[in-house]
Amino acid sequence: MNELETIRHSAAHVLATALLELWPEAQFAAGPPVEQGFYYDVELPHRISPDDFAKIEEKVAAIQKARQPFVRSEVSRAEAEVLAKAGRLAALGNRPEASKFKLDILQRIPDGETISLFTNGSFVDLCAGPHVPDTGKIGAFKLTHVASAYYKGDERNPQLQRIYGIAFATQKELDEHFAMIEEAKKRDHRKLGKELQLFTFDEDVGPGLPLWLPKGGVLIEELERLAKETEFAAGYQRVRTPHIAREMLYKTSGHLPYYAESMFPPMELEEEKGGEKVVYYLKAMNCPHHHKIFGALPRSYRELPLRFAEYGTCYRYEQSGELLGLMRVRCMQMNDAHIYCTEEQFAAEFRAVNEMYLKYFKIFGIEKFRMRFSTHDPAKLGEKYVNEPELWLKTEDMVRRVLVESGIDFVEVPNEGAFYGPKIDVQVWSAIGREFTLATNQVDFAVPRRFGLEYTTSANTKETPLCIHRAPLGTHERFIGFLIEHFAGSFPTWLSPEQVRILPITEEQVPFAEELAAELRAKMIRVSVDGSREKLGAKIRLAQVEKTPYMVVLGKNEVSNGQLSVRSRKRGDVGGDLGLMDRATFLARIESEIRERSIAS
Ligand SMILES: [Zn+2]
Ligand SMILES: [Zn+2]
């Protein structure tokens, strides 16, 4: 547990203490810290509602103020059982009913393991710790919501109330957390996506299958342009593959049968060949197709590394309850590429992939990011992980070395690797501090062998290449969902669906406005003319609401002296009236901003 988790787990003990002061009969199960705070599962005839939160929090505050020390003690299994049967665990004193869940948890602790209790005041809990020194060290505490959960997640078990709370070391952090949640609601990609007309969903098309409106289509075009330029410069080659493939392909790759649940159901076709049934699947990943492209020609070491890139569309059957706007969809366009290389080339290739990430983070103003490096567990070789102990250690070591050398912030997570190699999840934080997992990289030393991929070495022998799977911009769906929140819909000029709006003050200036628009369009600048009869103030407000980066106001004077009155979209204190400029100055300004993919405006 890290420091914050320790605070939050300690807060769970204090929550239980407070609940028992109100309802001494409460029976507690598990109370772990979770990503967004902590919870404690409790069985209690009284149905806890947010109406109860104030009085619970009052009790909590008193316990915090009392600075009760958290005291650890070790007991034998027999001693712990006596306490559980006396109702004394997760309780303030002995009770008529046994502490039944704690008794069950106790009985599942393996023989030989130390059994420890933590006590604060008269509350005793079965717990491995760790905890903060005393209840005064918990800092700011707030209950958030109640849900229900079955004991151990099994619906045959009793249903419990899961009481969620959040705790931080300081009140300031807690306030910032709630302010961030409020701001995130305003920036919610589903809300802004609708207001800005970026994408939509339709019942007849199906849940989780986004339709991109023209403005969303621009975002996609611009992201692909960025990826294509960047990948071209980095020596990638573009390939194209179909959206479906025969069952055999996914059997070879190992997706079938293990991954079948996440794939759309098969299509059975009576094929030409003697009426024999042939089964096709929608592709859930691009890798198998790319492997086939590698295998399509004899390959020599001289060609390596080979880097195949494709914005490939994949289909995954997410449960309908798990679909969430653009964040969880059933159809996704992935910034995919597979790099086939020799072992000697691996470090340089992997380093280059990391550098590409850093370049993108800079372009999008992503200041906080972290790589989660997931490795294997030697005890699970042959079941959870392909049984190649030496390859695992060697590849993990190569990855670790590159991460350390490039000074990238990373955490190593044991026993979470992919089946066929170590995995790197990239977490980024949006401008308001909310975390997103954007992309996953994998090092694959097993699947190329399953596909029989090989190249001829300089010694004229055959070797299997390593394969790096990488997708720095993730999928369009998730990345755009992130960008909407990150920029609150005010995309930088190069990315904005509409870059300039021309606002003629009266109808008289409309022809001049159209002529200017044509000139901008010829330079590939996305421009529109607001020729409506609205007053100028209303036209400016509308462009501002629609987050158009530049507004050009045209009145009688501007037309006669050939000047443009330019305004930039206001974001906080930045932007507003830029005054008069001639056409050439304005064009030079906006063109360089677009070319540089500047984030400044
Ligand atoms: Zn504990
Ligand atoms: Zn892949």
C-alpha cells in the first residue's frame, strides 16, 4: 500500500468504528482502498442512505479528533477464532452474534501465515495493515455513495451494503478532488461531443458503434495526418487489411478460443468448396493480419526492422452495461503498428517508440504521464504466461533498461503481463488531473513463432523476429474522448473542426466575406461565413460557444481599407480582440500556427 492507500484504508477502519457507534450489530466483511477512495462492506438491517452521511461523518470527525493510536498485535489462529465467535472482530465489544464474515475470512488465511489485529479505541479488526500511526493522521474524510455488493462477489452469498468514501492527507487535496470532478462533468466528452456536434449514436446502428459527424471527422483526419507524418519520418510503412478473417487466423494467433467472449459471434458461410461451412470473424485486433503480411514474403535480416502501420478498425463485443460514450465502444480505430526486429535492434526500436510518445505528449500539452510496466510471475509460467522463462527475463530486462535510460516515469507491476510478453500501459492525466489509460504497448516473443514468422540471418540461418505492438495515440474513440475533456472542447487551431469564422456586420459585406473565405479555403484553412441577420454581438457569442479559434469581423471600414478585424476565442484570460491586421499578416499567423501544430491558441 502506498501512503494515500494507507490513509484510505485507515479511514475505512474509522468508518467502521463510527458505524458501530450508531449500529452496534453491524457485521463487516472487507474494507480495502480502491482507486477512487475506499469502501467497507457491511451487513445491517438499517438501509444506509446519503441522509445518514452527516451523522456518520460527525462520529468520524470525533474519532479523528481523539487521535486513537492504531495498535497492531499478533494472535494465534485459536485466539482469533475465540474473538470472532464472541462477535469481537470488527466490533467495539463482545456481541451476541459471531463476527461471521471475519470468521470466514480468518478460516481462509493459509496455515502458517501471521494473523494480526489492529485496534483503535475499542474497535478491533482482523487486518494485515498497514495503518497510519493514529486516527488523527487520516486528514480529510468524506462519504461519497452507497452501493450493494454480494459477499465475495458471489450472488449466492448475502447481499451487503458497500459504503464508499474518500480521504486525503489534507482538506485542500479533498477540495481539489471534488472541484476536479465538477469540472470533469462540465467537460464530459458525451455532453460536449453532442453540443459541438462531433459524434452520435443511433439505435438502428447499434450501441457502442459511434457515428462521426463532419466535425468529428475533421478531428480524425487531423490525428491521422499527424500519425502518418510522424510514422513516415520514423521509417514506418503503411499497410491495409480487411475487417474480417477466417477462424483459422485467430486460432493460430491464440485469440480463439480464449478471447472468443470479447469477439462478435462468428459468421458461418457455405463456401464454394463442396458446401463446406467456413467461419469468419470480425477482427478484434490487427496483429494477426500484420503477421500474415510479414510472412507473405521471404524476409532477410537486411530488411529489419520492418514497421507496419495501419489505422486499423477493430471490433470487440463489450457487454452493453460496460459501454460508455467513446470510452468503451464496440468499434475502434486504432493507431496500430507492429515492429518486427532482431533482438539486437530491440532496445533502439523500443526507445524510438517511447520518443514518439513524448513527441505526441508535447503536441497535446500532456504534462503528466506514467508507464505501467507489467511483468510475468515465474510461478505461473505455462498457464498464465507462455513457458519461456529465459525469454521473459531477457525481454523484461531490455524493456526495464530502456525505461530507466530514457528517464520516463514508470512503475513496475508484477504478474500483470500479457500472455506472450511484457506489457506497458500508458496512463496520462488530462488538464484537470483526471487519469486515462490511453494505450498499451506489448513486446511479443511468442506469437511470431506461432505464425512461423522468420527471417534469414547474416549467417544464412533462420530466426524468429521479436514483435513490438504499439499504439501511441490509442484508438480515435478513446483519444478523442480524452482530448475533448483535456481541451474542454477548445481544440488548438490545427485540430479545430472550424478554424476561422468570418462575421460580416451587414449583408453588404457578405460578398467580400465569401471571397476571403475562398482564399482561406484554397490554403486548406477550415472557414465559414456567418451571413445571418443577427447582430455582431450575437454572432461573436455563437462563435465563442462553438469554440471557433478565430473570428474575422468585416464592416464597411475593413472592406474599404483592406484590413481585417481579428478576434481570437477567449479561453479564461487569454484571447479576445487582436485588433486590425492586413490579410497577409493574418494568413501568416494562422498558417504557421497550423503548420507547427501549436497548442498556444
Ligand atoms: Zn486494516
Ligand atoms: Zn498488435
